[in-house]
Amino acid sequence: MRRRRRRGRTRRRQVRRALLATLVVGSLLLLTGGWVGFRGWQARAHLLNAAGLARELSAQLVGGDSARAQRTLAALQEQSGSARTATGDPGWWLGRHTPYVGDNLAAVRQISVALDDLARQAFPPLLRADLTSLVPAGGRLDVGRLRKLSAELGAVNATVQGARDSLASVPSDGLVGQVRQALVDLRSEIDRLAGLTAAADQASRLLPTLLGADGARTYLVVSQNPAELRATGGMIGAYAVIHAADGRVRMGRQGISSELGRFQPPLKVPAEVRRIWADLPGIYPADVNLSPHFPTAAALYREMFRRRLGITVDGVLAVDPVVLSYLLRATGPVLVPGGVPLAADKVVQTVLSDSYQRMDNKKQDAFFAASAAAVFDALVTKNVEPKALLSAFDRAVTERRILFWSARSDEQRTIGASRMAGALPERDSVPTVGVFLNDGSGAKLGYYLRPAATLAVGDCRPDGRREIRLRVTLRSSAPRSGLSESVLGLALAGDPYTVRTLVSVHSPAGGAVLAARLDGVETPVGSGTERRRQVGTVNVEVGPGASRTLEVTVLTAVTSVGAAELWLTPTVTPWTTQVVSAPSCDQ
């Protein structure tokens, strides 16, 4: 009996302790929750203000309004600092380790820290930086000033890349809608900023040497013609030799690729490329870029140029007429010898359409070369607004319309990770699918092609790989009559107004191309491998005003990543694209 009473008292004491513990913990959670809720309300207000100020600051930086930008930066630092403080106390730390809300509080904290780091460590040096160092004055770039700017730009880039990496590590699955959208938006902005700062950092380190600060340099500038599509952008039609010494750049010999003739025996082509395209890249200058790997194309063209003309260059720079349109927005209109005006909104039509209706092939390439030379002359002699010029270059590089390869291996290693290198990587951080276009018509109908692509990431497979579904639509805006013989060319599709395009789909690194359907019907796929990517090639013929749809299923290597990226051949009209991601496999 006494034992039972003792056991009863013991149980009651245990219950009382449990109730007391529950009450204490519950009270702490309520107090913490209320405190975190109050601080969260504060942080939200500060973050909203900071986001608006950051957008204002960006516009003022681009517009060159330094005085207003300084005031905006001070306000931004106040708001971002307050958001950081509001999310940094012990109550917030405890909230980050509670179920349900913890991931959201952790994400808000990292967003606050990233914004504050940018406001205090990245934006002030950008405001101080003298961007005129990045553009020529009086035909010369001041390489000394550019080298002084390099240290600051390197520190800015390190901060931006750190903020980018921090935000990339935040899991977005399970976040409430507002926090997830804020994270997605900020990632997008910082990705773009990171691209800019990385390019500026790289340019400030490399440009002095490339422009002859340590000894004279010679380069080939080649014009890619997207009316005659090749994987890197277009058939190389015209070239110009550029000489650089101590920051001063001048144009030398100009010509057209057809002058180089054909090469028999063929130049040595990488074995993988040869298995897909035979010896064509080593025979014809117009075919060096059938592969999307620009270093291969540039090295082949450089060697062809050396053999025919006896000139050895230090590198190859590729541009297209769309780049000229971007640069003309910064320089204003220019005149081509002969009195033809080139303006930003008309230059693509003038060079890639109008000239074909009134000139033969040789005169077209000469006009193309003269147009590029006129814009180049304007860049080095006119007083160009630095931010407008940098904006033009940024857009062109982002779209892979400016490509550069250095014959010096140490420089090429430095350039190799950037978009400007045009190098097809052998490894992916995010599964990347390439869609590359090569003209099969023997014509200049690429001007009328309107491409679109959708990429959708599929479910996780038991073997750790994922299927990705690609949908490519090619539409032709070509007329049914009235085009010149120069545009219609060889008419290899049969009907001279039908665009024949060889569409090459490159799987993610370590992946595979599984199957293809053209307009819903299974279609044969030519296969090969390039740089650890399986390549499937399909012939797609599109009549005037018609549209064809190619659907391809590709397989990734083993990955848990639910994101994917597209790499596309630049075309006259930019692609319409959509990428649909999926949750990561470890969620």
C-alpha cells in the first residue's frame, strides 16, 4: 500500500515536472515567436526599402549620376544594416532552429547579409571606380590606369561572388511564397551582377597585356554571319588584322575568307569533331566552326590565315552584325565608305538583308568588313559614354556574340571559364544542354529563322540520373518569292525558299541523347561525342511561313541538381526560351 502511494507521488511529481517543462518551453517559444515576429516585421520593412534603393542605385550608376548615387548608397547601407541587425539577435538564431519556420528565417537572414555585404563592400568601390579607364580616348586605352583599377575590381568581384555562393546554398524548397520569390529574384540579380564583375575583373587584368602593354600584339577580328548559320554564330565571311601596342589599337589588312581558298590535305581536326563533321572544318574556312567549341574554330582559322598569308596572330576575336547594333547605340550612327549610313536600329537589316539584294557575294563580304571597320573606328576615336559601351559589351558577351581565343596558353586558361571563351566545358556544375545550328541550305536564309526552345527537368531516376525534355521550334519568316540568287544560294533543300538546318543537340556532360521526334514522329538521329557530351544531329527543313518542332529527350550524368541550363547558337533574332526546373533529388 505504501509502495503504491510512493509510486503515485513519484508519478505526480514526474507529471508536474513535465507540465512545468512544457510550460517553460512553450512560454519561451511564444516569447521567441513574438520577438521573431516583431523583428521579422522590422526586417521585412528594411529589406523592401533596401531592394527599392538598390534598383535606384543601379539606374543612377548606369546613368552616371554620381551625386545622387552617393546619397542613395548611404540610404541603402542604413536599410541593409538595419535588416542585418534585425535578423542577427539570439531570438532570431533560436527561431532559425525551430521546425517549419526555421528555413524561412535562415533564408531571410542570408538575404539580409548578402544585401548588406554588397552595400558596404561592393557598391562603394564601384562608385569610386573611374570607368573611363575601360574605354579608349584619342585612339588609346590608358593601360596604366586600367592596371590601378584592377585591384579594386578584384575585391568587388570577390564580394559579389561570395554573396552569390552564399545565396546559391540556400534551399528554396519548403520556403513560403514571399521568401522563395525574394530569394529567386535576388539570385537572378546577383547572377547578373556576378557576371558583370567577373568580366570586369578579368578584363582589367588581361586587357593591358592583350593591348600591348608588355609588347606589341596582332589579332584577327573575324565577322560571323548568322544569315549563314554555324554553331558558334555564323559562317566567317570577313576578317581584319588588328595591331595593338601600349594601349593604342589600329586596323591593318582586311579581306574575305574566300581569299584563303581550300586546304588539301586538310588541316588536322580533333578526332571527335572529325567523326561528326568529317574533314570539312580542316578544308574550308567557312566550316571551321561547325563545332560549337570556339577554341577549335579559332585555332583552325588562325593556321589557315598563317599558311596562306604568312601572318601569325596572337589571337582571334569573333563578332557579328548584332554586336554592331549594340555598339552603335553607344557610338551613334556611322558612315561606311561610299556613304551608306549605319544606325543601331537598321544595321542588321542593312548588312544581312538589304546588301544581299543589291550586291554579289564578294561585295557583300567587303561591305561587311567595311561596316565593322567603321564601327571600330568610331569606338577608338569618338568620345563614347563608358557605361553605354560597357552595357553594349555586357549584352553581347552574355549572348555569346563576342568570342575570343588567345594563342598563348596561359592567357587562354584565364579566359577559358568565361562566356567570351566560347569553350564547351567537359564538366557541368548545372546540367547544360546545347542546341547548335548549322546551315544545310547553302543559302543565306538564316536571317529569316525564328527559334524557340523549352527545357523541362524530369524526375529523379533510381540510378541517380535525370531525364531532361527539350523542345525546339524553328519558324521561317522567309517570303515565298522575291529573294535574290545571292540569298537563295545553292538551294540544297530542293525548294530554294526552304531553310534546311542541321540541329545538333549536345547532352549534359557525361550524359546521353536518348530519342528524338520531329513534329511528333520519331526521327533518325546522327550521333557522335564531343568533350564528354553525346551529340544528336537532326536535319530540319522549314518552308516559308511554316514551323517545325523537334522534341529530344536527353539524360544527365548522376546529379541531384534540379536546375538546368541552355547553350544556344546566337541567331539574328534572339531565341525565345524557357527552362522549367524541378526539386533537387535530395529534398
